[in-house]
Amino acid sequence: MLKNKIKFLWLIMPLCFLAALPVQAAEVLTVEGNNFMLNGQPVLLRGVAVGSPHERILNFKRSSQADYRAIKTGWAANVVRLSVHPGVFLYDWGRGRGLLETEVAAARAQGLFVIIDWHAIGQPDGWYKLNSSGKNQYYSYNSDFNAAKDFWLYAANQYQNDRGVIFEIWNEPVNKNNDLSWAQVKPYLTELTGIIRQNGGQNIILLPGVWWTYDLRGMKNDPIGGENLALAWHVYDTFDQYLDWPAALADLDKSYPVVITEWGSNDDEDFGYSVISGLNYYNYLEALKNLIVRRKLSYTAWCWHPTWLPNMFSDNWQVLSDYGLLVKDFLNFPEKVQARISEDEKKKQQAESDRATARTVKASEFKLRLKDFIDHGADESSIKLGKNERRSLVDNFVSAFGHEPINENEWQDLMLMANGAWPYRKSQAAESQAKKDFLKIFRRPPDALSSADMNSVRMLAYGLRPRAVRDLKKEKTAIANFKKIFKRQPRSEEDWNFIRVMAYSGVKK
């Protein structure tokens, strides 16, 4: 009997010791606007998700005190995320409750904030993801909504006096077809929020989106009302194929604090970054770190564990994986990311400056080429045109395209126009206006099936000169017809375009 009593005392001593540790209950976390506030100052939550307390203690025999001390001091975290599996609550809660409370107490004793996550994967009272064995065993992600209500009733009563404990009320709302809408899940989340508040829990509540807690858009125009509400967001490297990050976040980080309670990768392709031509191109992990820093998001990286994927350890919490090294470095040195962002911004600005300088140099080069073209011509055809005609041709180009030639392709188009040929580039606006001008001249719209009519439209649009030898008799007749139509002498480049079309197009009224 005495032996059994001694054994019992050894079992409860760790719990008594933890209960005596200085829990940070005086710390009151609240939400103001899009910030978490602690003692009147904004605070970002940065840490790791450690998985299930039930599994960590029973299967891996972890020391809670040692682990949370390491997370606080070695990893420079200020928050951990603990996942409660609905199956544990339903079938092993007598032991599971004690393990959860031990873990929470150990983390809080180290000065860590704690996110308690109801780790359901599925639709409330609908489809849910089975465990890895594919069987409906107790260690599953059961979506029984009554279980969720009972758990949050317990949590509200248990932790209402410790505002350093945060409630993530549903891990990942999703159905089998991945088309669960916010309108469908909102009533359930509203009810869970009400249960917590009605039972004294003013703790911060994290609300999930849909589609594995990635799509937050539904909350934009249909929010759940109340105080001390923040958003949970899960971001993995394949999610953006469904919806890109800005669209999924929907700028809700401007209205709420956002915690990325799950992110991570063990894929080598997701590591590293490069800057190409002054533009940022990052693989998933680096891009997400940039997003976290730029938007000042909170996070718990998934998962501080050797087997739950993506895992930060490769061997029983002894050897860090590449991903674990990345997360630890990010937690310890967030300023590295900010410095890199600033450096990349400088590189981007320098690259843009270099491109602008190159454009300026190129523009200056084309200015000189244009001047030489107007003064002297560039080939046999343009030399024959004469200086005034060449100047008019450049004016026609500007009229059609809105600016002088600024690159080699546009220069070649000018040369084609100087030779009476159509430019490769087309101006829909110029050709549309030319059809109206055609109507003025010939008192009918152009016939799309008539090559003469369509050639005339292009001559009007681009001010093309005829390739044939000038026929002064035809031009004299065209001038006379112009006077009859417009009741005046020709006086502009546009007028002379009309006269050339009337003289050389072969169009009949």
C-alpha cells in the first residue's frame, strides 16, 4: 500500500510543481483593430505548433518543461500551438484533459502564449478526415459538433482567467468536395464563439476560413461580430494554385490580427531565393517569410515534431531538418528578412533606374536617327521624298501611334511607311478614324471586300505615299475634288493624305 502511495506521489508531483510555477496570468492579450495588444503595446505572436499533447506525452515521453524552455530560449518564440484531437476528447478525455492542462501550464510557466487548437478537419457535423489508418478510430479528426461545443465549454471555464491562452475554435473547415462556403460554416463558428463568451471566456478567439483555412474571403463582407476576434490562416505551397495569397487574405489583415497557425515545407525546391533582373522571385518558404514580415503577421510554423509533416526534426527531436533550421533562424533573426527585403528593394530600384537610363539613352539615339532621317533620308525611297515629306511622314507615324519611333521595331515600321508599305504594327484607332475619313471623301463606307477600299483606309490611317511615280494631272484633279467636297483649299497633312488617296487609290464612288 505504501509503495502504491509513493508511486502515486511521483506521478502527481510534476503536476503540483507546474501548478506552483509563476503562470503569466496577469498578461492580458486583447485585440485592438488589427493588432494584438499586451499591456497597451502591440505584440506579434511568433512561434511553433507542437502537435497533440496527448501524443507527445504518451507516445514520445517528452518533458514539457524542457521542451518549452528550449522553444522559449533557443528558438526565441513567444507562442506555441497545442492541438486537441476531437477523438481524444471523445474517447480518452479523462487522461487527455490532464495532459493538455499539464502542457498549457508548462508553456505558460516559460512565459509562452498558448493557442489551443480544436484539431477537427472537416465540416461541422458532416464529412471529416479519417486518421492515417483510414479507420474511424478515436485518434481521428472527428467533426462532431456537439463534441466541439462541449470542449469549448470546458476551455472557457478552465482558461477564462488566463488571457494568455488563445482559442482556435476549428482547425480546418472543409468538406469532401472542397466547396464548403463561408455561409455554411459561419453559423457553427458563431455558436462556438457564443458558448465561449457566455461562459466567461473573454480570451482571444481565432476564426478560420474555409478550404483548409486558406480562403478567408467570406469574412470580408460577412464577419462574425464581437470583441477579441482574430483570424487563423493556413498557407502551404500548393494552396496558391487554388487562389493566390493576396486574394485568399483579401486584405483582412488590415482589419484583424492574422495568425498563420500552419505553414511549412520539407520540399527542397521551396528553399532559397534569387533576384532576377531586379525583380523578386522567391520560392514558397522565402516568399511566405517576406509576406509575414511585410504585412506584420503572427505565426506558428507547423510542426515542431520529428514525424508529423512537415517536420522540423529528422530524428527524435535531436537533429534539425533543413526546414527546422529555417524556422529557428527566422524566429531568432526576423530582422534578416527585413534587411533582405530592403536590399532587394534597393536592387529592384537600381535595376529600374538602369532600365530607365537605358531607355533614355535609346530615346536619345532615336532622336538623332529621326533628325538624320528628316534631314537626309535613310534609304533610296526616303531620300527621294524630300525633307518636308519626310517630316510629314514622321508626323503621320505620331498621329497613328501616339509617339515617335522609340525602338527598332517601330523604326522598321517607319521605313516601311517611307516605302509606301503597311507597317507591321497596326493602330486600331487610326484605322477606325480612317474609315470615317473615307466616308467623308467618297460619301459611302469602305467595302471590306474591296482591296482598293481597304488600301485607301490604310493610306489614310498611316499617311502612306504611293509607290508609283507621281502623276501631277491626277493630283490636280484630286485637289479640285477636294475643294468641291470641303469648300476650301487643302492646308494640313491630313488634307494632303485625302488628296493622295483620291488621286492614287483607284476607289470609285
